[in-house]
Amino acid sequence: MDASEKAKLIDNLRTGRKSARDRRGSGSARVGSSSLQENAGREKDKRPKAFDFRKLPQVKQLQMQRAAADILGVTNPFFRPHQGIASNVTLIDGETYDNFASYNYLGLNGHPLINQASAKAVETFGTSASASRIVAGERPIHGELETALAHLHGVESSIVMVSGHATNVSTIGHLMGKGDLIVTDSLVHNSIAEGARLSGATRINFPHDDFKALERLLQEQRHKFENVLIIIEGLYSMDGDVPDLKRVIQIKQAYDSWLMVDEAHSIGVLGQSGRGICEEQGIDPTSVELWMGTLSKTFSSCGGYIAGSKVLCDYLKVSNPGFVFSVGLSPALSAAALMSIEMMAKEPERVAKLRENGAYFLKVATDAGLNTGPSIGASVVPVIVGDSLRAAMLSNNLLERRINALPIIFPAVAEKSARLRFFITSDHTLEQIDRAVNATVEELDKLNADTGVMDRLLKSS
């Protein structure tokens, strides 16, 4: 039986069951008049039906893209189930793969001490804070984590929230408003863009890492707005490069602006002890108004935070909607993050090994002729291949060779900048890195060998 026949059979069965229910219902309604049955039927027909989201243009476009991928035989590389811990290796369908798609930068996720700390927190506090912290969800471990994060960044205070994405959206959306200006590097994360949109403030991008353009923009625009917030990242998650933070601080001071640095991918990665870009570049952390970070990468947990002055954090704790109206971070996640911070401080060799691995990957990849963009080889190294279809096919081909590296495709990046993004961890071995680079070169050469075939595939997609 083919799919259409199965669908018809199921539809017939459903219709049959519905008819049987209607007959049973009509029997019990015989105590009234037949007009009651007719009216009930008409009223049922008038009941509003749920909207069919397949009608949305954006959903139709997605379905067309999926259909084209099916025709081309390109398997969806996303949402594959993994069994076990995401480390330098991973299990997919019971098979072991070299894994380059994990934020577990220092190999702390799954560490016995962190698991023990998390389990103890569950035994003491349960699995949930059970309420907003401002209402009834405060636990001692929340304050301990915020103190540790403030110390790590070298500032007075911090505030922890349940989501890294929501931390940016809510904080930016709350602090800024109509009459303010938000100036962002063109490659900042989606959460920053969404926070700017929510705020109602004017947002202007400047070209990536072009600080002359940033200064020209402020010269032209600063006087038109009350508050100005500049937002950059400590390490850019798509390209693996870093900004000249000292230069940005000079500019923000000259134009009476605030500065926010998103350290989601740089805390635990940059600096000799993993304290981030300020340690890497020798900068006083108190010269930055807002440090933002996530707990889901280096700190083997989940959530986000803002670190800065006590006045700022105290204000956010009583007014930021993403904190006030959201449940507090679960005790288990708080304990995991806190223990991760402690272990990073006690075992600085993890940070050193990560940087060694990142530098090695970058060297062998560039020596092999791969396009790694502007990456400094810290924890993120892209291999830019040029179009989304090629990136997806390359990822699938590598998976067949037991290497897990996922593609980044349009619209996350420009179509001509589609890439595989390799996340490096302290647990990777040099042999794994060599295997990944060699396999990438070989599979990319195969894809590029017949440009005519690729062109036809691209046109048909």
C-alpha cells in the first residue's frame, strides 16, 4: 500500500468513527425534536477552526526548500539525536563520532565534580526554584553564583537569568527606549538584534570591526539621542575573531556612550585564566558598563547573566522583565555553573589546552588551503565553502566519515559565506583535528571537482 492509499484508508476510518459517534449521539437525542439535532449540527459547523499555518508564505517557502533538498537527496543535517555527553566525541545511533559541534569548550560538562554539585543541589533545593526570585525563588546558591561571576569579570555585581538569549533581549529592551540609539557591530547575535527591536530605540549597524565607521557614525548621530549603547562581542561566534576592545572604549568615552560586550563565546576562552577579552587585551573591566555572558558554554549549564556595577545590577533585579517575571535559574544549573567557574580557576591548564588546540586547528586548516576567514583560532574556526547547499552536503559527507561538524547557512550568514563551523575544545586530540581537516579537504575537493554538477544542483534548488 502506497502513502496515498494509506492516507485514504486513515481518512475513511476517521470518517467512519465520526459517523458512528454521530449515530450514537442521535439515539440519545430522540427525547427532543429532530430540529434540535439539525440546529446542533449547524452550530457545530459554525465553530471557528484553528488557522492552518501552512498558508503562511514563510512556511510555504520552508516547505519548498525541504522538498528541494529531498529531491536532491540532501539529508537534513540538523536535529540529529545524540546519546550521551556532547564532548570531543558524541554518540549518534550508537556510533561514535569525532565531535566539532559542541560549546563544551573546557570539557567540563559531565565532569564528576560538576555532576555531584548539581545532584547535591537537587537533593537540597529540588529541581526548580519554583518561582520568580523576587517573589519566592531566591536560594543561597543564586547569590553565590552571582558573586563568583562578578569576581570573574572583575566588577561589583551580576544578575543571572534563565536564558542567554532572553538575557540580551530583556536587558537591552528594558534599558533602552524611544529617543535612544543602539549602535551594533553588523555581526552581533540575533538576541542583540531582537533586544534592540523590542526597545523601540533607533538601531544602526556599523560594518564588522570597522571602528573608523563607528566613530563617523557617532560624530553624525550622537547629538540626536539621549542615551547611546554600543554593543559588540568578545569573540564572534560565526567567524571566531575578536574586536579591538581598547579602541572601542576610547570611542565610547569620547562620545558619552555606554558599552556592552557579549562574552558568550569568549569567557573561559580568552585570557590566560579564561577571564575573557579584558584579560586577553589587558583592559580594566570596570571601563565597560555591561558585560554579558552565558552559562551554557564554558560553564556547562544553562542561562545568561549581566555583570557590571552594583547600581546597575540592583536596578535590573527589581525592574528587568526577564528577571522579575521569570522563574529563577534552577538550583541544579546554578550549582553546575558555580562549580565550573571554580574548576576553571583551579585547572588553568584547560584554558591553555583549548588555545593550543584552536591554534593547531587553524594552522593545519589554513596550511591545507581551507578558507577560515578572520578566525584567531581560539574556540571557533569556520571553514567557508560559499553556498548553503555545498555546506549541507559537506557536513553530511563528513558525517559518513564519523566527523560531526554542522553547517551554518543562509540566513544565519550571507549565502556566499555559508560554512561549516568547527568548535574546538580542550578535550580534542591533535589526531582528531588532523582527521577532521584532512577529511574536510578531501570531501570539499570532491564537491568542487565537477562544478557543472554543483551549478545544476544549485539552480534546481
